[in-house]
Amino acid sequence: MRATTITMRQGPVPRSTSRTAVAPPTIRQRAPSVPLLFGRIALALAANIAVAWCAQAQSNNEYDNASTATNTVLDLKVGATRSDNVRRTADNEVEDTLATIGLVADIAREGTRLDYSLESDLAWTEYLDDSYDGLPVGYLDGIAKIAIVPERFRWEFRDTFDQAIVDPLDPLTPDNVQSVNYFTTGPEVDLPLTASIRFTLGADYSIVTSSSDSLQATDLDSERYSGLLMLIDEISTISNVYVSADTQHIDFEDSGNADYDSTTYNLGYRAKGSRTTLLATAGYTDIGGDSDASGGWVGRFELGRRVSPASTLSVYAAREIGDATNMFRAGPDRRTPIESSTQIATADVFTSDRIGAGWDFKAARTSFVVGVAATKEDHDADPTLDRKVRGANAYFERLITPFLGFSLGGRYEREEFDSTSFENKRVAGTAGLDWRIGRRMALTLLYERFDQDSTDETATFTENRMGLNFICHLTAPAQ
């Protein structure tokens, strides 16, 4: 288990909460890099799709006698959506039509030779009335572990794409978002010391690329080198304890960002039973190099309990020290379809405290997700970014007939900044109707509403969206 280390920099220019409304910017600062970024993402998508598709086409015996599939959602989605306020302004609202093509995935498989997983809700979006340039919207996290020598020597590939908000005082629009792609590869070796104790060595090389159309965006492009030492004691067939040291060096391309080193020492316990999963770690992170941060204690607690064949409860709490890029990979919570990232795009090191709980229910015809979460961030380099975010979300799906279903979702979020009186309250809701028109095809009619109430009147807005999506199930026939 790798501890997460992080890198950060000055975020948006501090501004008074009393601002004069101005027209949204039309000049793109770094647009030429967006196609290149999406090209890399497309390659990662293609690789993960190829692995998943080929594995699905073979029987378990042909693939790997010891392999097990835990999730098999892989959908291609093509659609069009009409927005009545695409720039999310308080007045002078602008309408536009969004054309999208994307991938929705939740795939995982474990085997003696190959493990892989893919979580994604990522789409390329074009604005047909030219309100914005085309860009990728959503997130992706794909992992592949190749066992060169089973149980001894593995090579891991991981690619994570996500997005952050550049200026948290403004609404989240394409002109205020930063795309970040984080690719990692490296070996990991397990050396048995006794029948139950083993020593793990690991090394990683990572490349981070970022792109934004905002004039305030911070260049997050960087190279990262990390090493891992871990001593693991398998105290039972389902649990172990470990001590670890994980070090990372972050080298930013932009000389204005502070390069830094991070070393995290952890003591942890992990257990995975038939109904319960548990992770508990406690440790210390030391920050060196040019960063203003000095480090401090860190920890993580995650508990999941399957209380029935269809129902799972979970709670988590975490404290981490690092930069925004690594935070993308650190979160134990997973998004519902109506959530979006509110991470601030900064290169400086900060401390993040998070706590949350959730209930996930999946039956033959009904499923829903309910969650609550709270986050507190402390930024040493730029205290104006210190904030608290609290919220709750719910998402419900029901299959009325074998061919017709509907969905409802809602989210509430409150964001407060410590050094100012600035505050955002966000409410979002969705309603959808799904029609299965074939074994592998479906149509979805979706209505979405976004409502933000802010202490700054220029950041207050409402937006309504109505869309139609065609969905092709790539993995298996719809049941």
C-alpha cells in the first residue's frame, strides 16, 4: 500500500469578495495543449478498453484459472444536451448545445498474471454554438498490474485524469477548469523473509501534464520519482499489518513552483473478509525542498461492511499532506453521477482533513447511493485558500419494466473560506428516463438543474439542462 505524497503552488490571485461583473473571457491561454492532453487520455482509454474487451471475450479458463471479475460496466455514450445558461452567469444568460462522446466504466478483474481496474465517466464535449472550445469533461482512473514473476515481481501502470477548479470564487465553467493527467509506471518486488513475513520494494516514475483556458491557471506539469519500502506480516489469510516508508521527489517544469521532497512513514493494518473490509494507518509526513510546508501527522481509516447481499455501509476519515495532483488519487470516496470535482488547482503543499459515510444498495431492479462528507483544507503558502466544504448526495435508480427505468439524484454542498466572508451554497438535481431498445443499446432522457447561491452576486446562477444520450453496452448484453 503506497502512502500518498503531494505537490502544490499559489492558486488564484486573492480578490475582494465584492467584485464588478465582467464578461467571461474569450481568449484561450493554453488551448493548443488540450488536444494533446486528450490524445494521451484517449490512448489510455483505448488500452484499458482493449484489455477489458479481450478479457470479456474469453472464458475464465482461457484467460486465467484464478481470475475473478468483480465489476463489468463498460458503456459508450453519445449524446446532445441543451443548456439555458452555459456560462453560468447571474444575468445575460447564454444558451448552447453540448455534443458529447464518452466512456462510462466500472471494471475490475484479479488474476495470477494480470490485475486491472477502470473507473471512468469521461466524455469529449463540443459546444455547437461556440460558447467554448471542445474539451474533455469528467474523470478516469485505470490501473494494470502485470505479474512478470507471480507473487514476486510485478510491473504497474496507472493513468488518472481529473479536473480542478482554478478560481474557487467563480462558477465551475470550461474557462475556470484545469485538466490534469497523471501517468505512473514502475516495478514492485516482494521478497519473502519467513512463511508469513515479506519485504516489498517499489519504484515509480510519474509524468503530470495539465491544461487550462484560464489566464489564472497554475502550470502543474511535473515529473515525480518515488520509492517504497514496506515490511508486511500476514497475521491471517485475510489480514496483515505493515510498516512502510514512501519517499517522493517532485520536479515542476515551471520554475515559479516550489520543487519539494516528501517522505511518509506509516504503520497500518488491512483486512478483507467476505463481508468486511478495513484499512487503518497512522504515520508522519516530512516535507523538504523548497516548499513552505513542514509536514505533520497523517492517517487514514476506511471501513466497509456488507450488511446484506444488496447493501453495504461505509465510513472513512483521512488526513493527508500534499499537493492537489496527488489528492486526485488519495480520496476514498467515489463520485455519484451528479458530483464534480471541487479540488483547487494549486501546486503548493497543503493539509487535507476528510470524513464521510455512505450507504450503497444494489438489487435486481433497484439501486441507490447516499453519502455525506466534510473536508477542511489548510494552505501554508496561501492562507486565502483555507476552506471548509460540507455536503450530502443521493442517487436512486429503479427498473420499472425489463426495458424501462428511471433515476433521480440530488446533491447539496456548502463551501466556506476561513480568511474571508465568501461562501457558496450549491444544489444540484437530476431526473432521467432510460429505455432499453436492444440487448446492447439504450436511450436516456436526462434533465439536470444546477443552483448556486453565493455571497458574491456575480457568482450566483441557475442552469437547466435537457439531454438525450445513446448508450452502447460494450461488455455484456443488458439484462
